[in-house]
Amino acid sequence: MNPRCAVRVGLSSDRDRTISVTVDGSGCVTDLRLDRRARGYDDDRLAAEILRTMRRAQAELAGAVAEIAHRTVGADSPTGRSVVSSFDSRFPRPVEGDDADDR
């Protein structure tokens, strides 16, 4: 499973695609794109949006890893459960309503 995870990425954008974040197979940010509209955000909003978008990309990665585990070693196998649990605990799905303060 490891070679497939190494090439997996998570990608997420905010609602209006002002911010896009790509993470690698370990969840590290490999690309951050800011549309020129981001210049209009105040510092706190920009930081919050970048972090929120990064977390979504990482959660997407965790979902991709779960799918790989399901197809390769089986999601219910000890290895599959261990790998999926590791990614899920490090990169949980965003809680509904996290975007409540989005503008």
C-alpha cells in the first residue's frame, strides 16, 4: 500500500476558488495557490481560509487512503484498519458548519 500512498495527493479549494491547497501522501502542503481576490481578505480571514482549505485537502487524502486500503489489503484487515485509523486521526473530516463564518 505504501507506494500508492506516496503518490497520492489531496486537493481542495475554498468555495469561490480563491485559495487552493495540494498536499502530498503524508499530508504535507506541496502547493498553495492564491487568486488575486485573496488580496482583499484581511489577515485573519486569509489565515483561517488557508488553514481550513488545507484541512479539507488532508481529509480528502485520508479518504483516498481509505479507498486504497479497501482495494488492496481490505478495509477490515488489521493493516487496513491501522493505516486508515492513522490517517483519520491525523486528518479528520471537517465538521459541518466549519464554514459558518465564511464570507
